Amino acid sequence: MAYLGEDIKKLGFGLMRLPQKEEGVIDVEQVKEMVDLFLDAGFTYFDTAWAYAGSEDAIRQALVERYPREKFQLATKNAAWIKCSTREEAIAQFDTSLKQTGAGYFDFYLLHNLGESRTKYFDDFDMWSWVQEKKKEGLIRHVGFSFHSTPEELDAILTAHPEMEFVQLQINYADWENPAVQSRGCYEVARKHGKPVIIMEPVKGGMLATPPQPVLDILKGEEPEASAASWAIRFAASLDGVITVLSGMSNVEQMKDNLSFMKDFNGLSEKERETLDQAQKALAKIPLIPCTNCNYCAKVCPENIGISGSFTAMNYLTLYGDMGAAKHQENWLVGGHGKKQANQCIKCGRCEKACPQHIAIRRELEKVSSELLR
């Protein structure tokens, strides 16, 4: 089914995690091979961003300069909240993207990573009307935004800006009912507003390519030869109203694997749905800190400790055993949001009196300090 008049297959090539020859240097020759395989299989949607270092330049070399413009759709994004103090600085990102990609125009243009304090930049700089101007000029075909926050905030944005044509959301089977991400809630808000969805992070940044052993046992028990990542992407692609599912493929092998199960994808069978339901239940049984991110604790903490962010990061470590990813989460959710780290807790206990989940917050913050902040 086509959306917005575009015939797009359900797999999109996310260009955030391109292969590298060395730290920070993208392997353009391998990207060319991946692009060729992707297009040969009948897929056409490429997703980059001004904020993805080297990505726009790499896709110019690997795609734009090698194929007719009408053979593909290219999406990029505007991050007005990154180092922009004026509207002119934010708008300049568009001109930079046009130059770096050499694309001439963008099929899909997104206001990047709305939610929380970031939305204010797009409001203050009135980027909403500016993208409509670019659309009238023919430099943008479809306008939307990517989003990381609560269903309530998404509902408010879509109510204020019904002109937005689509929404890009983080959706995967691990986050479907996760109170820290609320994938299902955000998806349902987008559908309530009649907006088609582009899905990002279907494999949760690669986490679901190597899920916890109980989950992997269920998936392999049903399809021994299928990759764990394939289950994650198929889950996302099976949802109604989805334009495409972005997979951040990092090498030729991942590209070949993705193409093998998505080339003729027609939805999940009942048996496959049951298997994924079992996988979700297995994830739910893994003992995690039962934080719902209500942040009542934050309202009473005299030290401004990033309690919920610390717990989300700790749960990452418990689920996936990936210390690097957990530290990245802690850095973003705590320091990136202006909060203090867990090891600065003064153990006053006010947070525990405010917590509706009755979490032993002081004890859990000690665990974060000893295991994650070493």
C-alpha cells in the first residue's frame, strides 16, 4: 500500500551507522555495494540527517552521483536544537544538506528529534512555516518530524500542526510496552491523527540482534535459521499505517540478511505473532527496576539526581549486557538532561516517599553507581 502517493517498500536504509574504515571515516566503497544491493532488490528509501557526521556526503557519492534522481527517495533532517541560536542558523542546515547530498530536493524532510526541551527551538524559530515554504518551492516533497518523548506531547504537537504529513517513531517489540519509551502509545496517537508512520530503531540500535538468551531461545526455537534482527524488523513492518521501517545497516552482510526476509514480506503469520508474543513475555520476566518514568521522585529530589534516567540505563545493562550502550544511555538521559549522576545522591530518602512504585531508590542508585559509573 502506498502512502503520500509514494510507492515505497517496507524496508528503508537508515544511514546513521554506515561502515567505517577507521574511526570516523566512512567506507564509501562498501556503502556503494550496499546501495546497489538495496536498489537491485527493489527498495528505494534512504534516510540520512544533517547531524549524522559524514552520512550526507557518503550518500552523495554512493547513491546520488550514481543513479537517476527519480530512482530513489531521500530523507534528511533539521536539528534546530543543535548549536543554533537564531532562525538563520537553523535554516542554514537545509542549505548544507542540499550541498552535501547534491540531491537537488528532498523527498522527505524531517524536523529532527522533537520532544522535551527540543521542540521549543522549532517553535521559536517558526520552522513549521519555513518547511511549508520550502515545500511550495519544490525543494521538499513531504514534511514530517521524528519524535522521542511521550504520547501526550506527540498528541499536542500533532494537534497544533495538522499540516505535518507523517511521523517517525522509535518502535520495536522490546519498547512496545516499555514505560520509558511508550512505543505503542506514540504509535496509537499517530494513527489517531491519521498520520502514517516511519519506524526507526526497530532493532533498538542493534540490541535486538543479540537479545537476552531466553528471548533468543524462543526465536531460534521457531526459526533456527532466521536472524534475531529479522524478527524485530518484521514486527515493526507488520504494523498498519507504516510507510517504511528504517534499518541502520552497517555492513554488506547485514544488508543481505535484511533483504533476504524483507524482499517478499507480506506480514506476520499467526504463528510468528505468537512467537513474538512469547518473546515479549520472556523480556517482561527479566528482573528490572520497575520505574515508570513518572518522575515524581525528581520533583522532590534536592540534588536534581537523574533518577529515572539512571534506572533506564541500568535496565539496559541488565537486559542486554552491553556496558557501552548503557553508559551512552546514562550520559544522555542524565547529563544530557542537566541532571546529576547517581553517585551524587545524599540519601535523604524524599524520593522513596514520593515513588508510587515503592522502589528502594537509594539502594538502586547505589547499584547504578557501583556497576555503571565505575
